[in-house]
Amino acid sequence: MPDFFENHRHLLERAVAALKTREFWTPFPEVPSGKIYGETARVDGEAAFEALIGQPFDLPGHPDESRVGAETSPWGRDVAITYPAASVDTLVSASQAAGADWAAATPEARVGVCLEALKRLNAQSFLIGHATMHTTGQAFAMAFQAGGPHAQDRGLEAVAAAWDEMTRTALNAVWEKPQGKMDPIVMEKRWEILPRGVSVMIGCNTFPTWNGYPGLFASLATGNTVIIKPHPRAILPLALTVRVLREVLAEAGLPRDAVLLAADRPGAEITKDLIARPEVAIIDYTGSSVFGDYIRANAGQALVFTEETGVNSITITGAPDFKGMCSNIAFSLSLYSGQMCTSPQNIYVPKDGIDTDQGHKSFDEVAQGIAGAIDKLLGDDERAAGVCGTIVNPATLERIAKARAAGRVIRDSAETGHGQSATPLLIAVQPGEGALHHDECFGPISFFVPCDDARSAIDQAADIAAAKGAITAALYATDEALVDHAARAFARAGVNLSVNLTGNIYVNQSAAFSDFHVTGANPSGNASLTDTAFVASRFRRVMIRRLKVA
């Protein structure tokens, strides 16, 4: 059998070190370059994707009681791939049957499987990029990065965190207690890692791998079997992941059914039946708080990790670089048409305006500066399509139409001319109107909110984060006292804060091995990717001790 752990030991050690230093590090390059991935990688990846279109997806040995599949690309083509499907009873039984051998494998064996799978997934990044593009509606460059290397980074981060936690204390020890003149008591002690059992990972439509890999690989590394339940509109990226993992498991002589795909049809989802099973011990979920509440109410004794709805904000109290600020915010609002869990929604600005390097700017001048930067960024249709991608859910278009009535339109949404698309809609609200902005309006919709003064702007943004949840918050300020006030306010609200971002770093971005994605400290989620709490409770330690007799 191949020794995957020893083959990738150095990779694991580097990943664990990066977790501790929090400095920039990645083993998976984000640039889709032939010089990195091979001169034919781009062509080969696209050809591999095209070969899947309209065909039954093959998962050797996987439970296959029927075929399902209804994915349609938001870019305007029918994917028409069918996947093996099975009943909840079949899937849970198969996962349980694989559980004993998978749990009995050493931590080294399990971690080795995860590392080998991540390396193979990285080699397939162009294929995964096309699969992500045509199921999520992201433009290819973003789909390659978010669906491929960045997701793989997050998976590796989870494996490294799990390994670090499993090996934090010795697995074997000789315990010797002195007894004065009597012989010491000597015991041989050994600890086994005991997984919780069957884990269910519920994938989302927008970032199936990026959001899915942390829970998937954390559960696998700690000895839990995993049933992957993809969103019915975004099955392919996770089906490819299942295929790679099952191939590696087979080569390692371990049960392939440690990883299973729970594919289903839109309108006939099996998620509720799956999470209600008493055998399910862990659930990882990304999506709306409405379904998050349903999971909590119906998941029994399962351990639940969530990333949910939130209202992300930008607070503008001053601008040391007004043009740079407007350009940075314009990109953040436009990227993937606001369909990111980190996308800003509410923009809080003092009603009397702000001071900038270009002089005083009124509330309207701030709003128009950002609107103008969006127009400049998206002035070319091809570039607009590359930044905005497409709208993956028709409900988002309905939400845009509804939001127009919430206040004064600063910038209207429009199509890019490519796929099902929408550019950012900017609305100025007044006190007493635009209640829509008090909740998440997922998509390319942002609200400018006038506030009494700078401190009031910060406090309103922090208060809504604490009440409704937020994953990101941004501040622009020239007064260090305001920065300190904001740091305290947003820390109390449990949301990460970015200050005075310009250039090529955006509030939407979250870097593996450095940024803890979501804090678990407000209603936008109860877990953090990837801290100790995310991995440590997925297993327990069981002791076997024996008295050593001389």
C-alpha cells in the first residue's frame, strides 16, 4: 500500500506551522497558468469538463438506485449530467458500515488519504474550475481560484488543524507513581481517537467546495465518515471531489464508502430526512438562517456547525485616499454580483459628509464616487462579465426588483450582456424607510445609510452585526480615535474588521492559514474556519491502561 502520510509529511508540517504563525502561505498556486499546472492543463481541463456534459457521472462502487441531475449553467448551457442516487436508508447504512474500518485506521493513515486527495484535486483545478463556473455562475478566473486552490487551502487548513489537535498530547505513555520505599506503580497507557460517527456536509450553491471542504476534511481526518449532500444546482464540483476521495481510499485499502454523495433533485431534496436520522452525529451547513434554524430544531443530538445569513457593512467616516477607497469598494460590491457571504451590503456614512484627501465630500458625493467607480470598472462588457459573473438563483433578480422601492436609486442595476446577470444596485435610504436593509438582501444590492455622525455610523453597523450577524465589516477613517472605537465595537459584535483597504486586497477575501473565516460569535454562524473548536469536538479520546508488573 502507498504511504500517503510519509509522501506528504513535509506538506503537513508546513501547514501546521502556517496555522501557528498566521503568515502568508499556500502550497496551491491560485494563478491558472500552464507554467504552474502544465502547458496542456487548461486545454485538458476544459476537454475533461466537456466530456462529462450530458453523460452519467461514474462513481465506481457507489450506491446507485437511480440517477438524478438537473444542473443548468447560469452562463446559458445545459449541463445535463446524471449522478448516482440512493435512499437515505441506503446512504446511512453504507456510511455506518464503512465507519468501523475508517475509525480503526491510524490518524496517519486518515490524514495521508486527505493530503493525497487534496494534491490530486489540485491537479484537477482546471476541470473543477469549469465545473464551478457552470454550476455557480462565477466567471472562470474566480471559479478556478475559489473552487480550486483556495478551497484546497481551506481543506488542508482543516486537516492540519485536526492533526495538530489529535497529536497535541501523546497517544502512548508509561505512567510511574513513586510510593516511597515501596515499588512505584507503573502503568502503560494508550489513547485511541474515537470519532463521533456519520457526518453530513450540506453544500451550498455559490461556493460548494470553498465552503464545503473545511467540514468535509475535518470530519474525515478525525475518523468520521462523511455523506456529502450537494445543492441540487451545484452537484458536479462535489461529485468530482467524492470521486477523487473514493479513488484514494481504495488505493489505501480503506472503505470507499467513508465518503458518499447524496445527490437529489430540486424540489425533492433529501436533506431534511438525512439530518433527522439519529445515526448522524455531525452536520456542517452553509446557507440561510431559516434552514439553519430548521436544522437546529430537527438534528437531534448531532453536533452542528453553521455559516448563515448576515448583514455585512462598510462604515465611512473619512477617506485618506478617496479615489482608492471608491475603487476598492466598487470591486467589492461588484465581485460575483454580491453573491458572497463576505460581500458588503450596508454602507454607513455621516449625513453631513466626510473629510478626505480631496477635501470635504457630502453624503451624496460619497455615494456618487462609489457609483462612478463601479461604472468605470464595469464599463467594458467583457470585463463586467469577468467581475460580476452571473446570477445563480432567479430569486436574486426578484430581490433586486423589490429593493428599488426601498429608497432613492443612486445607481441602477443592469445586465452585463453575458448570461443571467445583474450589476450592483445602490440605494440611499432615509430614517424610517428602507427596512429592507435591516436584513440580508443577498445579491448585488447595497444601501447607503445616513447617520448623525461618525460614531453613530460605527455603532449602527456594529449593532446590526450583533443583532443580525455579519461575517465582514470594513471601516474607512482618518481619525485614530474612531479606529479604536470601531475596533472595540466590532469586536464586541463578534465580527472581523478591515480598515482603510485600497489596492488589490478586498473585504470579501478571506485567506486560509491566516484569516479565521466567521467568528462564531454572532448570528452569522456558530463556527470558525478553522479554529480548534471546529475540529476538536469531532472526536474524543478513549484510554486503555494496564498495570505493568515487574
